Amino acid sequence: MLNWSTPISELLQIKVPVLQGGMAWVSDGVLAAAVSKSGGLGIIAAGNAPADWVRNQIRYAKSQTDKPFGVNIMLMSPFAADVAKVVVEEGVKVVTTGAGSPGVYIPSWKEAGIKIIPVIPSSALAIRMERAGVDAIIAEGGESGGHVGEMTTMALVPQVVDAVKIPVIAAGGIADGRGMAAAFMLGAVGVQMGTRFLASNECTVHENYKNKVIEARDTDTAVTGRSTGHPVRILKNRLSRQFTTLESGGASVEELEALGAGRLKLAAEGDADWGSLMAGQSAGMVKCLCSVEEILNSTCSQARLLLKL
């Protein structure tokens, strides 16, 4: 693995400035450890899981690597406060956050020496997070999989870079060195990739999920749930079509949320028809299963070549 020094790789003490996205039911200790061992920053996704599950994943990752890794905490989870304590108790080096403000946890995380990196969809929120004392920002465009904002990565990243002084990591639609090079040209000093790592040998989700990503074309994702206030990008399947039909027909928020409940777990277990196959628009660029190390090497080598580094 080559070394690529940027403000992010130096801040996080990793070899290359690539973070693996925190994908609920996908990003476990196995995948996180593999990414960290290969030179990036692996991230365990807490999702809606209880604190004991997160603790077990952290301990597994520790058993596999002595390299830094992180935990992504979804702040709207009913277990967020418990997980916030677990990362301190277990000596996690980095926390990324989404679905809320981490402000209440920042003092204890700072005291524990944890690097805090929230995922944000707007420059206004980036400014707010910088004032709260976070260490860096992940500016994630709506091309990403899972819960999405309105702005595209191309428009969002440079505006966030201009708005804050702390390092900015670009996310959303990045799956190879071309996207990474473009992100650096926009002012980012690191990237986060989720969908590309989902289709890796080390990812533990069912092969049906991985194969759907590999088979996807550029137009094979859809955003569901805009009317609920929680839009989610997934691969098109029977679930997405039913959701779209109900949503366009004026179904209630309660009915739509009931339809979506538990569907990501179904996808991870292999139900490609009725599972919520969360994936970004970059899925159309993913053509094969590769090892995590191959993904990192090819992405960084291509980006450095394009950037003439």
C-alpha cells in the first residue's frame, strides 16, 4: 500500500486518505478491520444496534488490527447515548456521526482523545459543526446510498470547503480514482466510499446484495421516502416500486414507515426483492468483487496519476 499524506491521513494516522462509509447492517467489525489493515479508515456502523453489539464489533476489529478504525453513530438511534459511552470505554480513535447533532457528546469524546467527524448535507451545518469543535467534516452529496440530502457532491463540496477551515472529506458518488481526483480538485483532502466497499470480498452481506450492486446500471437507483422527511437511495426492486406507488398515491407517513421497517436487514440477509438494497449512484461503476486492498490501491493510484502527484 502506498502512502499518501494529506491533512486527513495525518489527522487520523492512516496511510491513505480514504474512509469506508458507515453502512448499517453492512459495515461491521470484519469490514472495518480489513479496510484499516489495508491503509484506510474502516468504520463500524452502529445504526440502530444496541451498545453491546457495537462493543463486540469494536473488540473483534481490535483483535484483527492495531490500526485506527472508527464507529459511525446514528444520533437518532434509541441507543445513541449508550454507544457514545462505549466508544469512550473501548478507546475508539474516530467517531463519525449522522442524523442529528453530536454536540452533547463532544466534550466527553474530546476528553477521550476521539476525533469527531460529522456527516453533513449543507455548508450551514458544516459551519455549525466547526463551531461546536469537531475535527473534520464529511460533505456527503445526494448521490450516496442510504439517507440522502438534496445537494450533489459536485456542488456541495466546494461550498463546504469555502465555509470552514477544518479538513473536508468528500462523499457521495465516489467509487474510483477519477471520483477521488475530482473531489481533491474541489478542495477535499480525503474521500469516503460506501457502495464500492459493499462489493468487496471482505464485506459480510449476502452475495445477492453484492451481485445486485455489480449488476446495476447508472439509472438503477431510486430515492424513496421524500414525503416522510427521511429520503433514502436504494437499488430499484419490488420494494422500491411498491414504495413509489404508495408514496405517489398519498400514503401516510405511518404506512410508508411500516413498509420500510426492517428492510435493510432483509437485504443484508439476501432478500433482493423486498430488502432495502441501499446503494449510491456509483453502483453502476462497480463491475466486480475485489479485495479491500485492491480497491484502495487502485483508487489511490489512479487518483494520484490524474492529479500528477
